[in-house]
Amino acid sequence: MNDYCENKGIIHEVTPFYSPESNRVAERKNVTLKEMKNAMLVSSSTPDNVWGEATLSACHLQNRISYKKNGLAPYTIENW
């Protein structure tokens, strides 16, 4: 696994089991997706039972927004 990650340019980091709060990047992404989902549901006046679809839509949008540092969207970056 380490060789694969090294060849692909992936920085392999581990976190303690059952402690997602130690992974700040993933936690921030989850909060961002939740806030986007809530904003979409409130602004469109749709019922709460479509929260799953709203979350998928928020994730789709996040993957198409380009990063400030390199101007590329996550889905366009090679070697993922």
C-alpha cells in the first residue's frame, strides 16, 4: 500500500480508530456539505425527505468548484 501511494503521489496518513474528529479535513468537508444541503432545502422549500438527494447534489457541486491554489476542480485533477 505504501508503495502504491508513493507512486501515485498520495500522502498516506492514518488516524486513530473510531475518532473522525481527528481528521479535520474530512470533518470540515462534512460540515460544508451539510450546510449546502440545508441551504438548498430551505431556499427551494422542498420537504426534508429529499435530504439524501440534496446531499448528493451538494457533493456534485463541490467536486466541480475549482480550488483557489491551482484553479482546478477536484474531478479534473489527474492521478486521483
